[in-house]
Amino acid sequence: MNDCFHVAMESTGIYWMALYDILQEHSGFNVYVVNAHHMRNIPGRKTDVKDAQWIAELFRFGLLNSSFIPCKAVRELREYTRFYKKVNENRAQLVTRIEKFLQIHGFKLSSVVSDITGVTSRKLLHHLADNGSISCTDVASMIDKRIKKSPQEIAYALNGTLSLAERKLLKRMLSFLAIFEQELLDLKSEIINLSEPFKESVEIMSNIPGLDVLSSLYILGEIGQKKSIIAVARKLLVYIYMILSSKSPYNTKLDMT
């Protein structure tokens, strides 16, 4: 290794991740992932070679701090929890699309039930997709006893007809909804399996009001289990603020001093 035991690399997008794994697990180097923001204002250094030389020079003088990179187990958990979140968002978007489709065609299901994806609502929607319309008698045979609205009220809210093409589209949307929900169940099972090394931390976090096992694992996947990352409350506050502000449509600055 030519007496080289340390590697400093800037965190550009996602491109550093694969190289980091290789260097960390197979080479024996001490790998430092440094924030590109600390070097971006250096003028006249635009090529990769010059950037690498500049990073090496800064590192030799101790002017770079390594970013927090969680262990492999936490990074794997993070990938799963983030993907679960994305699939759940896709499901929510599809539910909104189904609601919009019903409203466009005159079906006011959301005005008579609290959840258009509930058991009773699914039965009603599948009946509409199969037959194009629904009668009061059909409604009475499908609704759960816990539904507050009468069959007549629900049938009135669903007073309309779908064409063959519209029925096919509704069937397709309901099919995708079932796929999303099955994927969420499978992903949740995988996440629970990955959480075994963090069982104690999850049990502690789950006792916090408002946090269940899955939300605790999501937080753990983001901040890791290394105590130094949460030893100082202010650091965690700044970290959360950075996450939230990076997704904000407003260019707002907050004084964290």
C-alpha cells in the first residue's frame, strides 16, 4: 500500500458508496468520507486529479473531518426503511388517484365512509369494477355493521355507471393497490428480521409515545446506533433540521447557535 494507511474521499452524490464499501471491508485502509462543502469554494481546481491532490493536502494538515458513516448493518437497515417509505408514499398516491377517479365519475364514496381502502370499501369498489354500478340491495349485503351510514345513503353516494374501459381501469388500480400492500407487508417482515442486532435500542425507543417498532427502526436507520451521534442533543437537533430544511421548498435559514 506504499505506506498509505488512510484514504480521504469526498461524498459526491451516491457515487462514493460502492468504493467506500470496497475500501472499508477489503483493503484495511482507514477511510474518511469528507463533506464536499468544505472544499467547494477553492478556485481554480476543476479537474478530478487536482481535486484529489487538494483533498490529500487538506487531509495531511488535519483540516478535514470525517463524516459519520454508520456500520454495514445500519446502512442495510436504512436502505430497507427508506424503500418502505417510498413504497408507502406510492400507495398513498394511488389511493388519492382512486379517490380522484371516483369523484370524476360521480361516486362520492369518501363522503359516506372514513376510509376508501377499508374492507367494506374494497367490496364496493370491486363490485363497481366488475359490474359498473351498484344497487341498494348490493350495498346492504356488503357493508359492515360498524358503518354508520345506511345502505340507502351509501347507494345514493354511489349512484352512477362505469363504462367497460372505466371498469378495466378501476380494476387495474385496485390490482396495483393490492400489490403495494403485499410488498409493504413483505418489506416490513424483512425490516423486522434486520432489526435483530438493534433489539435493545428498538425496545427503548418504542416506549416513546408516538413511536412504534417500525418508526423506531426508521429513526435508527437514519441516525445509527453510535452513541456519540446523539450524545449531545444539539447535534441531533441540527441533524434533524438539516434533513427537514433540505426538503423544504423555502430557502429558510435558522440560527442554531
